[in-house]
Amino acid sequence: MSKLGTLGARLHRGEVGYDFVGKRKIWYGVSILITILAIAGLFGRGLHMGIEFQGGAVFTTPKTGVSVSQAESYAEEASGHDAIVQGLGTGGMRIQVAGIDTDKSDAIKTELADKLKVDSEEINAELVGPSWGEQIANKAWQGLAIFMVLVVIYLAIAFEWRMALAALVALIHDITITVGIYALVGFEVTPGTVIGLLTILGYSLYDTVVVFDSLKEGTNGITKQTRWTYRDVANRSINGTLVRSINTTVVALLPVAGLLFIGGGVLGAGMLNDISLSIFVGLAAGAYSSIFIATPLVADLKEREPEMKALRRRVLAKRAQAGEGATAVAAAGAGTADDPEGSGPAVVGPRAGRSGRASGKRR
């Protein structure tokens, strides 16, 4: 078995682990910092909306010897608006100009053909009205709002309202970071971007639900024992699914990285950037929020309940009593006592009881 597979098995059995919930304030602080930077980018630079949302025209030219920077300058002179020019694999160009109407597009097309030294009939013009773009934007926001409401209702029914609230916070966290990255990078927001956002929200939710399902199973009847606190079980749930979350995230990121860095960057396929950047950033943010935000937040909310507070007091009292007993036995030179109920901490490596039995066999 590979080292990663062995580690995954040991994490699943609770033999080793990392205290994610105990260090939750660190993760909260990191998320707050990243979110502040994303919001600053959003309000500072703003989003670069595509013509699908604000209206305009797209001119596709045949092969020409004019450079992209020259074509951009020609398009801005002809239209009086900012233009975005992308080189195509055929040698032609895709010239996008926002904020122009049908009457003005014909004159711009003629002037572009003259400056680029091509026949105006060979330039293909596609027009998008601002009213249609506004409808698309409104539908996108409505779809996102409906998705969020349905997610909260489903999780509240399948699990409980605290998990639904934590999942909603994680989803908002992922959306904010992704949108902020778009503002900072300056990529265009198109319908492809919206598709990418909805895709990563589903992925993030799936990863979160897997951890929640493990947590729900592990906390069934938790108040009837004095071995684990709710926080301990939450830690075990995260550690038990950690390797799986890493594997699925890496496998999902590899092809998306190919689209973003090779398809969009090397080959110049700008249309791929719209969807691949949102998916790439969203997948990474979703994996982070599922592990470091959603489950620790659930543990925080649950341990505010009177029952969980009482359970935590009983567990800690038992651990303190067990620690005093072990100290007394060690002082008497009698070795380590075996605790059949395993009252030690949840995620700190192999339990002391196992080493005690091993040493007992050697005696």
C-alpha cells in the first residue's frame, strides 16, 4: 500500500490526526483576510462584465497581418469605446466592443475593414442588446438565490439547521473569493463564468456533505458516552475524509489547470479563461472551506447547546481523573494502566492503552 493510502487508513481509524477544530481561529482568520482582499478587489477594480451582460458587438476578422495591440487601437478609434482583442488560431481576431448599438456597428465594421486592410464582407459582426444582457444578469442572480435557498432547505432536512447554516457560510465564502479573484485578475465575466460558479458550488457542497455525513454518523447517541466531545468527533470526521478530499480535489484541478494555463494562456483561447478560472479558484476554495470552515463552524455552534456543554464537562472531568490515576500508578512504579474506555484525547496519535497492552505482554 502507498504511503498516502496507509496514512488515509490510519486517519480513518483515528490512529493519527490533526486538530483542525482546535485551531479553528487560525483558519477563520485566514479566511477573513482572504475575503477582505477579495472584497477590496471587487470594490476597488470592479468586475469586467462581458457584452452578454452590458450589450455591445463582437467582430470576427479573417487572417490579417495587424498585431493585437494595433487592432485594439484601431477598434477604440473607430468606436470611441474600450475594446478587447483576442488572437484566434486561424490568424484572425475577435474584437469585442461594449456599449454600442446596431446603427453604429455598421460604421465601425466599415472603418475596421479599412484599417485592417480586409474586405468588410469578411468581417462577421454579432450584436447583443443591453436589455438582453440585463435579463441574463437578472436570471443568473435569481438562479443563484434559488440554489442557495434549496441547499439550505435540503441540508436542514437531511442533517440539521446548524449544518445548513455552516454550508451556506462556506458557499458564500467560496463565491466571494472567486468573484474577488476575477476582479483582481481582470478577467471578463461571461455566461461561462456563471456556469463555472454553479459548477464549483455543487462540488463544494458535495465535499461538505461527505464530511457532514460522517459527522452525523459519529455523533449518533454521543451524549450517552463519556469518551468523546462533539469537537473530538468533528475532528475525527475531518481526518477520516481528509485524504479522500485531497485526492478528489487534485484530480479535479489537473484538467481545469490544463484549460486555464495551457488552453487559455499558451494557446490564447480566451473563451476558456472565463469558465476555467472560476472552476479552478472555486475548487480550491471549496476544498478549503469544507475542511477548515464548515465543520469547525458546526462544532462551534453545537457546543453552545446545554447538552453538549454538559457532555464536554463530563468528558474533561473523566480525562482529568484518568490523568491523575495514571500519575499515581507511575509514581508507584506499577507501569501504565489500561483504560478500556479510551478516555484520552481524540486526535493525538495511537492511544496510550495500546502501548500499555504491548508493554504488559513483554513483562
